[in-house]
Amino acid sequence: MALIVQKFGGTSVADITRIKAVAETVKREQGAGNEVVVVLSAMAGVTDQLIGYVAEAGGRNNSPEYDAVVSTGEQVTAGLLALCLAGIGVPARSMMGWQIPIHTDDVHGKARIAKIDVDALRQCVVAGEVPVIPGFQGISAQGRITTLGRGGSDTSAVAVAAALGAERCDIYTDVDGVYTTDPRIVSAARKIDKITYEEMLEMASLGAKVLQTRAVELAMKSNQRLHVRSSYSDVPGTLVVDEDEIVEQEMVSGIAYSRDEAKITLVQVADKPGVAASIFGPLADAGINVDMIVQNVSADGRATDLTFTVTEADLERAVETVAAKKDVLEYADLVSDSNVVKISVIGVGMRSHAGVAQRMFETLAEKGINIQVISTSEIKVSVLINEEYTELALRALHTAYGLDAE
């Protein structure tokens, strides 16, 4: 008998019909002889609606009352699923984050899990009941409800699975696994049977929406096996596992993209010590994350053009922040562009294969696609290109690395 944690996303519990279908999925897993713990998201669209109510009431998204309101979406689905399970003969009970309890810090709106007391959960399972847990929520040391930030239900599920020592954490979504790239753009994309934590973390952070980044980080840290699978079929999905479980590693496992990018270029910045700190220090103080950075020094070595990227949502604030420092930075011009996309090729096999970046650059050049910025890590190469070439670049690279389905 194995202990399985099942997590169902918002589209999987979008209405009572789908919640009843989830109940049947839980019953089948239990019927296979496994112990089951369930973690749920709110119904699709409900969290946005609750956030809107808070905004209308004049509330802030980092207040205790914000968390008290937005955490109710998951509580509703937990209660409804427990009722549906009972209706088909599966003993179940909803368990709120504060009842378990799931201890977090007191950073409302984006709390981090400190520890989970699992005694109550184990007692529930031993008694033959299925605990149904609202994801996304916990409780602070001050006794207030906290939430983990958008997508936090994935993190809740992985944390519960790790704390219980679960055999596996199944993440049920509206897709049937992790694909080599977005199948809506590249029809030849294929489902990946197994992917490493590191690759999944890169894909999640670089635009793939299948799993939340924090959840993958936690799974990698705790060595918790994940299974990304469809809520609408019983076909196997994608296992996210340690690198040692994959016998033969592909040079490139997948290609991710992110449209949520904007580029800022400072023209003719003085090339002297402290300039970079003068640019990126204020951005950090403003809570603006900088991603890709490239610097071009002029022939005389006295000035430089500095280009960096931020999220599109932060572009306006970033421009304002840097513009406020113009007297200190003494740049000639500031140019911004939000019509860009970041394309990334990812694979742990890059560690043992040369020429990955070269193939990427050659492929894009053959298609007439200009590269604006480049960044690399041990298992990825990312480039910034004009947004209009997104689909062309993805299809060309997917073919170039031999990822097309046969």
C-alpha cells in the first residue's frame, strides 16, 4: 500500500460535475489499494473574483484580511469534494490549513511554509478517511490565515507529500503531461515520459505553465517524485524525478518561451566602477527583478550601452526608476521595447554535449531571426528575439534538436 497525494487544479474542480469526476478519480486510486490525501485549488476564476472584491473594498494584497478572503475559494472546493466523496461511499473530511496545521511565516499574500504537523493527517488516513486539504493556505505564528501566492496550491501539495513521505505527488491538470514545447504552437511537440527536477524548474521559470516554480524547487529539495497528468483521462503523464532515475539523458529535453518580457537599453552610459550598482540597486529596492543583461563597451572604453530585461508588468516602473537616476548615470538615451520574447532550450544533457548554443544560433540565423540578448546556464541557453518570430523560432528549434514526434 502506497501513500499518494493527489492535487487537482482549478479547471479540474470548475463546477460540481467536475468535482464529482474528481471524487471518482480519488475512489479509483483508493480502490487500487493506496492511501490517498487530496489537495485542491479553488474553482477556476474564483480566486480572481475574490481578489477583485478585496480591491473594491480598498484592501491591500499583503494584509491579513486579504488572506482571510482569498483563501475561501479553496475551502469551498475542499468541502464540496468531501461531500461528493461521502456520496459515493468514500469516507472523507475537509481539513483546513489551520487544522492540520500548516505553519508559515507571516508574510501575507506570499507566505512560505515553515513546517507541517502531520499527526492529524496520519490519524485521518489510518482511520480510513481521505483528508481533503484546501491548497494555497496556512497559518502564521500569530494565528492568522496566510496564503502562499498565486499557484500556491502546487506548493501545498508537494509540501504535504514531502512531510508525509508520500510515494508520489500526482498533479492533475488540464494537460496530460509536460511537452517538449507548447503543443498549441508546435503540432509535432511530444509528451515527455520523464524529466529531471532541474529541467522542470528551468521550464517552469522560463514560461512553461504546467507547474509552479516554488513547487518544483520544493520537490527537488525534498526529492519528492511528481507525476503531472490529466484530470480527464487515465493515461500516464510525465514523471518529474531525480536525474539518477533517467538512464539516457537527451541533449535538449524541451524548449520554453516567455512573452512576459520587456527590454530596456541605456545608451552611452559612463564606463566606470559603480555604474552597474547605480542602475540595478534602485531596481532591486523597488522590487523589480532583472533577468538578462548584456553590456557593449565602446571602442574608446569610455562609454557603454547596457541592455537588460524585466517582466512586462514591471516595465513602466523600471523606466521611471532608472529615469530618476539619469543625473547620476549620465546616459544619453533610454530605449524600451515590450515586443520581445525569450526562447530557451533546456536539457541536463548539455553538460556532456558541445555545440548546443551553436546549433541554436545557426538555426535562428537560417530563418532570418536576429538575436538581441543571450544568457546561459549549465543546462539552458536563452535568447531574446522580436515577438513576431515566436512561432517560427519554436518550430525551427524543435526540429533542429530532433524533438519532433515521429
